[in-house]
Amino acid sequence: MKKRVAAMLHHADLLITAWDGERLVGVARSVTDFAYCCYLSDLAVDEQYQKQGIGLQLIEHTKQALHPQAKIVLFICSTSSGLLSAYWIYSAYECVDEELIY
């Protein structure tokens, strides 16, 4: 498993991280051409650090690394409570069939 995660991180086109001192608290991993489209394949924030805007900051830093007209696509999994969908709608993201486009 460690080899697989290492390869996943090594081959990412764009990797943005959030830290609290020496503790990794968030990550955004993307596959992109930097000009037209960016697939934000992983967006994760440590549970203890959620609801502090870290995820949105990770997305903003991802966006800053791209061409101004590039689109970010984030695939999500729905939760039974619907909280994830509500969060993204509130954050002004467009939800299209379990796919968010920014």
C-alpha cells in the first residue's frame, strides 16, 4: 500500500498541501494539463481541521497554479445525509451528476 501511495503522489501533476507546523492536515492532488482542465482527484482535510476553510484554500491554491480559464473538475461521492452536496452548493460550485465544476 505504501508503494502505491508513493507512486500516486509522485505522478501527480499538481499537489497542494496544508500544514499545521509539521503536521500534514490537508491535501489536494490533481491531474491536469494546466491550461484547459484540472481533475482534482483527491481533496482531503484531517477531521480535526475540517470546517475551517482549509479545503477551499486548497482549491484556491490549485486554481492559482492553473491558466485563468482552466476549469477544475472534482468528482465526489454523495453521503446519505446530503451534507457534502449542500456544502459544495453553498460554496458556489456547480454540481453536475456527482461532478463539481469550478
